[in-house]
Amino acid sequence: MIPPAWSVSISPHLKSTESVEKIMWTVVACLIPSLILSVFVFGFRALIIAAISTASCVAVEAATQKLLKRPVTVRDGSAVITGLLLAFCIPPGVPLWMPIPGAIMAIYVAKHLLGGIGFNIFNPALIGRAFLVATFPVAMTSAWLAPIHDAAVFGSLGGIDAVSTATPLYVLKHYGMNAVIERFGAPSTLYWDFFVGWRPGCIGETSALLLTLGGLYLMLRRYISWHIPMATVLSVGFFSWVFGGEKLFTGDPVLAVLSGGVILGAFFMATDYVTSPNGNAAKLVFGAGVGALTVLIRLKGGYPEGVCYAILLMNPLSPALEGWFKPKRFAPPKGATT
Amino acid sequence: MSKSSPTFSKGGIHPRESKELTEHLPIEAMPPPEEVDILLLQHFGSPCRVLVDKKATVIEGETIGVVDAGLGASVHSSVSGTVKSIGASPHPVRVEAPSVTIRRDPQAEPRVFAPSEWEHLSPEELLGKIRNAGLVGLGGAGFPTHLKLSPPPGTRLDKLILNAAECEPYLNCDNRTMIEFPHEILTGARIILRILGIKECHIGVENNKQEAIWVLSRAAAENTAPDCKISVNPLMVKYPQGSEKQLIQTITGRRVPYPGLPFDVGVMVINVGTAKTIHDAVVLEKPLYERVVTISGRAIARPANLMVRIGTRLSDIVTFLGGTRDNLARIVVGGPMMGFSIPTTDLPVMKTTSGVLFLSDDEIDSRPHGPCIRCGKCVEVCSMGLSPNEVGIYVEAGRARDTAQFGVFECFECGACAFVCPAKRPLVQFTRLAKAKAGK
């Protein structure tokens, strides 16, 4: 007689080895190289801000879940991602406490008050950033640091002794392409510097190279698909080329894609599971929309950069996009509405 | 090879196959146990009326239950002996079902069945033999075979498909049957073709069963009669290839629309193991009272492919195979993707029992489930193009009755969605609940 020491459950009895934790911590790992590079570009400030941001997001999540009497799930890594992404879209020269109100807004309001993981409508990190831009507009739009070009990083611990500067997008918006070249170098060197990450910008957004590598790894693991990043990048490039120059079809699509938060947003923010649609067609439209809105805000809006608001504007359209592009059923009844 | 083989058009998964535990083990006849519990309800439909009384003497293969009305198939004693009691036994789905317990007479001689000619018999006579033998589909649901082979008048069929995909991990009962009984299977196929009055038969086999493909192809080349065309179709390994609709689409390109049946598109699908029992029923006039069962999993001392008498208790099988290991975490009747987990080993083997799996704690995943993170993996792998994520969210929100819009009734519960779900959500359970409430 076997003692009844086994469990009974519903099929299937096999499950894949994937888990929410595994996905989230993999995303964190894919963000780490960009974080490390930011230390070399902007100094240890970048790392300190990222640490404060991440710690506050985790703390706010734990406190919120305790307060709402829900299970505490900080180990799943999703608050860590929000913390890193929030830091990644903050200028490196802001006061060190700056991420804390952003974290409260991101995790408490945008994530948990809107239903918690799986139900939030907007990308929490971007809500955190949008809140900070609205509340502390000066710091959030001017605390840029010039990239450090030598090993001076080790002498600049913590203090704002680096040079304040303007972002390429700001220069482009207000002074034009010639001023960008004057300030950041001719396209031959400028593209390379921007691609690798040596340019002013938010903490984690500067290196298209490392962010793309991280994004490609997520694709390799099939955690994200190519549709949203590809559509976003192509859309930003296309609309910048058409409308970004002094005349039609004279804009610089490469500069447009390599500046601001396009690559970060395309791979790591617009692809957020909860706030982006499922289905390949819906994803392509979503990405194209993010790109188009980004360019519209950059060219016609009050801010030089538009990725954050473009994604936030597309987020609530996700359910509608899923509704418009439902998966094709294998063999539905005749006359079924699919 | 595996890349070029055809498969169904959308979705599908690749779970760990674990076929290697039993794929090279020849079918081994388990000695009949001292007692068998023959369930009078082997599958959906009506229970059988008992033909024997307590203390009656029965012989191996004797009919002990018949169905008077409605769906069903007769049941036979799987041993020679005396009726000990007429009561109830555990059933994997219905918890309990009426049964006849027979105590084996150790002195009884095993029954031998001599082959006879079948080619001169009419379709009606062939069907009669199949009905008398109590055949049901061995693949899963256990639909009575004589009814399946009698489609409504006016049905136009042109293709028979023998389902030998055996896409469930672990299981090798069909695989071993193909390797060891290829001629019986081909004769069974010819009998079905004769009954249906058609000429074309495809045997769909996933190409992880190279030996079976080779053996069957060679036998088909030797065995093909001039009036029929039997071919072996290797298929890509992808779960759920053995699903009827997916198999038909892979081999014929035709899609069976919900709520239709395969004969709506001119196809009859029969499990390959059933074809072998059709041979036995017609050529040997041997009733269905034993079958091949894969006993596998990493928590059984000795995995095996056993020829088991119907009614054998699982506890007797466990004893015969040397017991279970300490890491036993779940016992599943059927395959690991669609089978039923059971609370007791007092359960008897039924006509539809393809496997019994003794799964260890590192083979199953019993982590608690979390909220849906809308990653969309379940939508990607659904071979029916459904949205299991939405169904789950609706059910959790108390809106199960509004789920017909997601096509829940087209779901055949293959479990691919729950397999891939990183939040470990019980999507099959949600879908069953949705089906129970939707549209009511």
C-alpha cells in the first residue's frame, strides 16, 4: 500500500520552466550593462541615482502591498525593473532625492492603485518620469551632464562637478542641425559616439549599442518579439526623415533614432507586457504609433523629447488594438465574429 | 527531416518528451492479477447492464455487460474465474462507477484465438464483430468504434487517417504497437476502408518515432492490397499534433469548423491502437479485454510498456514493477498534458487507459499561480487561435458567462497555454469553468 503522499491537480501536469521571476530578473540583467556604462559616461552619480530609485521602488511596493493587505511580491523583480527604468529616464544632474517622489508615483499610484501587476494601464516608470517632469520641470529638463571623456569618472564621486550641458535634441530643436554638428562633432564621429553612448542624456538612455544588445537578448530568449521595437525605431526614423529637416525629406533619421530615449523606450518600455498589446499586427501599429507621436512631440511639442509621452499616450490604446486585431481562430463556426 | 516534415499551421509547444524512458522497451505481458474490477462505464455514454450474477463462473473474453440503449460498448471479463461482487470502483473522471469484481481461477487455461478469413464478410458483418468485441477508441475519449464507423447516411468520406502522432510526452503504447504489430494495424486499416467503402489511408506519425515509421512503411509496401492505398506520413514533432483537427489539417489541409466533426470534411480519424484491436476483433474474434499501457515517470521503480488486462488495479501494476520511489509527487492516468491526476491506486485499468505516469517532484511544477502579466505566450501557442489569457481574466473577475466571444467551446483543453504560462495560471481549469457557464 502506497501512502497517499502525492498531489492531485488539473492538467497539464507538465509546465515550462519559465516564470515571471525569471523573465523580470532577465530584463534587469539586460539593463545592467547600460547602467555600468552610465557610470563611465556621467560618473558615480548615475549609479547612486539608480540605486536610490530602485531601492525606493522596492520599498514603496513592499509598503503598498502591506498597506493594501496583498501578498508582498517584491522578489518577482518587477519593482526593480521599474526602479531602474525610472532612473534610466532621469537626467544625471538632478538632486539625489529626486527619484523618491517618482517612485511613489510610479509604484503606489500608477501600479498598485490601478490594480497591481497585470492591470496597470500606464507604464509605471514613465508615469514616475512624467510626474517628475511636471513637478520639477527645471531639474528634469536641464540637469544634463556632459559625458566624461577620460578616467575622470573616479574623481567625480557624487558631486555635480561635471559640466552642465544641453542634449542633442534640445540643440537640434532650438538651433538646428548645424549647431548639433558644431557642438557634438561631424556625423562621422557623432554617430559613433551616440551609438556607443558618449552623449548627454538621461542616465540609461545613451548607449544604443548596449540597449540594443540587451533587447536582442530578450528577443533571443523570446521574452519580447521584434515587432514593437522595430516598428518604433522605423517609425521614428521615417517621420524624422520626412518632417525633421528644414524641407520635407531632409531630416536625419539616424540622429533621431540615436538621440533621446528612442532605443531605451523601443526595447524596454514600449514592450512592457502589461501596457502593450498582444498580437503581431497590434504590436506593429502600437510601435508605429509610439514612433509617430515621438516625432510629433519632438517637432511640434513644447519638449525636445517625446518618447515618454508617446508611450504613455499609446498605453491606454492597447486593449482597443487587441480588439481590432484579434488572433485568427483556427476554424470558428460559420458567421462567428473573429 | 524534422524541419521538413509537415505540421499544423498555428501555435504548438515542445514539452520535454521523456519518451526515452520507455520507447525501447518491448511490450511485456503482465501476468493477470488475482482480481480485476471491470468498470461498467468505461467512457462517456450509458453504463452497461450486467449479464452475470454474483458467484457466477465467467471465462476470459466472456461478455459480462451490454448497453441496451444509447451510446456505449459491451464489456468482457478479462480473466477466467468467478464473480466476487457487483458494486462500484474508483473512476478517474467520475470518482466512482459501477463495476464487476472477478476473482481469477489460477487453474484456468489462457484462451487462444485462431485467425479466420475476413475478406468475404460484408461491412455489416464486420461492424457486428467490432460491436461484439466491445471496441472503443483507445486514444482518449473512448467513443464506441462500431458507432464511429457508422457515419450518418449521406456522409461522403474519402480519407481514413490513423492517428499515430502520440504527441503526449512519456507515452509509447502506440509507438510500441506500431513496431511490434505493423501487419495487424495495416489489416485493421483495410477492414476500416472496407467498412467505409473508401480507398485512401494515411498513418500520421510524429517523426520522433523513426523505428515505427520504418517498420510501418516496410509493412505497408508488402501489405498493400490492389484496392487500397495506405501511406505513412511522418509529421513534425509538435504538441498537440495528435489533436484530431490539427492532424486533419496537417495531412489534408482541410479544417474542421466548430462544431463540426471530421466526416464533415470527408475524413475519418481512428487511433492506430484501435486499428490493431479492429484486426483482433475481426480476424481473431477476440474482444477488447487487454491493452498496452505505458507505465512511466521518474518515480516508478521500473518503467515499462505492459499488456494489461482491463480491470487490473493500478496498485497491482505498481507492485509488479517494484513499487514507487520516495520522490513520487503525482500519479496521472493518460498523458501528462491531458491526463487526469488521481488520488488512489485502487483504480482499475480501463479501455482508454493509455498510460499511467508516476511523476516525481522535479517533473511537475506545483508553484502557486499569480496574476496574468499579459505576456501573450498563451495566445502565441494556442493552436486554435484562441485567447486563454482573456478567458482566465474574465473567469477570475466573475464574468465566465461572457467568454463565448473568445471561442471557449472550440478549446479542446490541450493545455499548451497553461504549459507556457510564466505566471503558472490554471488556464485549462479557467476554460472548463468558462465552458460550464458561457452561453447559459
